[in-house]
Amino acid sequence: MAEAYCVRDKKKVEIQDPQQITMKNGKPATKGTCPECKGSVFRIGG
């Protein structure tokens, strides 16, 4: 599973419900939610 940094919890967490997206500049990214605080997390790259 992919990990991302949660700004609210100030630590790396596993991305819950990850979705592959494409940013405006055409590069891939992964978007999902934090399993602990249910906030949004984002990771640039595959």
C-alpha cells in the first residue's frame, strides 16, 4: 500500500481508499484519506 504524510497527525500513514489521479501538469499522483483523522492525504508520484 502507498504511504502519505498526514499534516494533521504529523506522521506518515497508509492511504485509505487510494485513487490514482493526474495533476494539471500531467504527472501522476495518489489521493485518499487518513485512516486515523479521516482527513485528506496526497502523494505526488505513482
